[in-house]
Amino acid sequence: MMLRNKLTLAILAIGLSNQVMALDLGEYNGTKFSIGGYIKAEAIYDMPEKNGEDTWQTSARQSRINVATEKQVNDIKLKGYIEVDFWDDSAEAGDSTYAPRIRHAYIGINNFTIGQTWAGQFFGNAPFDVNMVNFYGPGTGSIAGNGAVIRPDMVVSWNKNLGNGHSVRLTGQDPVWQYANIPDLVASYNFRTGGHAFNLTATGREVGTEIGSGVNAGDDPDESKYGAAISAAAKLKFGGTTLAFSAYTGKGAGVYAGWGRRAGGTGPNQDTDVDTNGKLITTTGLTAGITQQLTNKLSATLRYGQVEADLKGMSEDTIKMTNVNLVYNYLPEVDFGIEWRDQNVGTRPPTSLTTSSRPEGQQVELFAMYKF
């Protein structure tokens, strides 16, 4: 029995927009163990455009910790990964004690991943976007913008490096519609060259078309249609400047993109992708962003995203969000930053617990983060 303690600078491949350091704990019975995560303290000033007072909200709930294992068994590479944060909303009102929440719990066997982890849509966009401080999904405008279904309960994916910068990923995941006969499906193709990266992603899912309200919509298992969408993304690097673009369009994707008929609703609601006549609607999104490295420690990012639902007569048929941030890398493990963001429609009301609110209007976030 031997445990060798040593620091590494290995960057975990899994992360929304923040790189997380990992501490290699050593090896026991042929299994390597590492621990990682970060502590993040944030203060958010809400400035709702309507239906609310300006408020300050503070929290450290986003802080997270993960444990990873890796073992070689003959020609099989076996991995395990579990991560929790403290975003559980079960705390009593006024209590600042929050419960752990599982973010990831998966097994890796060579090129296969099985368990709760990122949806396939995430890999078609997040690695090809600029960094945001906003803790709400990969970002409005992308095919993966809805944080509510960003980590399905069950994901089975196969990722293959084809060489010369080419790779593919095929994903089947727990369907949003409870009566679906097949998993929600995602296929992605990546190409990386000279510091630039490109992605094409296709998605498909069975959508319940019975008209209802709330989470009970689509309860008739015989009423459904199949929706498909396609996304393209690119991330270009020129010295200290990074440019990122994405666009998607299709049917059945609104529940993953976070926008559709139930404008301003939250969660994986069936009505998102169905109009009042039970027909699938089309949603179209786009994003554009730029990150400039101002000094070796200070970077600035500007990002815009929007999603339009192809419906008439809605009070708001398009959601728009702008993010601007400055991040100062005080130490390799410590960041300080500020982000201003503005959205024309609320995605989470001011009554949401502490810093999870996303009302219509503006927000300013100040944060300090220690990565380990």
C-alpha cells in the first residue's frame, strides 16, 4: 500500500468556462487518484428592468469538488469521475447552508463514457466559445444554452480521435420527453488546426406534441413528432485575440437551447418546441464573441447571443443576451473578475434562490476564484 503525493498542472478536460487544476494524490493498487475543483465567492447586483427592486446577492454555492480515478487493465483504460457543487435549493429560507448536488458521475471505458455528464450538445458548442463568468449553461444563442438539461441523468457517448486534427463524438442521452421510444441523439464532428477549431453537430429527439401546460405537457404517449437541428461553431486564435462564432437552426432543439414558445419559462418543458396547434416550431440561434489578452494576466471578453422562435404573436419571440467581462489572473490558481450582462427577457425570476436569478434587465457580478 503506497500513496505518492505530488502536484501536477494537468488541466481537467471537463469544465464549463473555467479551467480547473487537479491535485494528483498518487496510486493505490494500480489506480491513480486525483482531486480537483475550485472555491468561488461571488456578489451579483441585479437591476431588473421591470417587476423588481435592485438587489445585491452573494454566495459561494458555485464552489465544487471532484474526484477522478484512472486505471489501465490490459488494453482497457478505465476512468471514474464524480463532482459535486453546493447549488441544491433545499435549504430553508434565510439559511445560508446548502446541500451538495451531483454535477457529474460517470465511468469511462476507452472511448466510451457512461453516466451523468455533459449532454452531447455541450461538446458541440462550449469548447468553441469564449469564456463567460455567467453561471447559467454554456451560453444563450447556442444549441446547448439551457442549463436545465445540460447534464442529463444518463449519457452514453463514444468519442474517437481520427488523427490529423479530426475527431467524432456520438451521444445518446436520457430523453427530455418521458414517453420517447429512443434516446435523444447527438452527432458531432471536430477539426482542429493551427490553433483554430471547428465543429458541426446534428441533433434529433422525439417531442411530445399534446398541448398542455407546465411539466405535464406532452403526456399522451401516442402524440409525438421527431425534430432535428444542426449547429456549426468555430473558434479562431490569432496571437492574443480569440474569436468565436456559432449558429444553429432546427426543430426540437429549443428545450436544449433554452428558448421556444414558453418564453421566459424554466426547465425542460415540452411546450418549448410545440406551437399551440401541436406542430413543431423552428428555433434559430447565433453567438459571436471575442477575447483579448490585454496583458499576460488580464483578459477582456465581449459576447453576444440570441435565439429566435419562429412564432407570430408572441410578446417576445427572440431572447438576446450580452456579456462583457474582465478577468485578472492574480496567481496561476487565483482569478478576480467582473462581468456585466444584459438580457431582454427573464430566464429565472428575481425570486430564484440567491445568485441563480436571471431577470430581464442587467446584472453585474464580482467574483474571486481559487482553483485547486
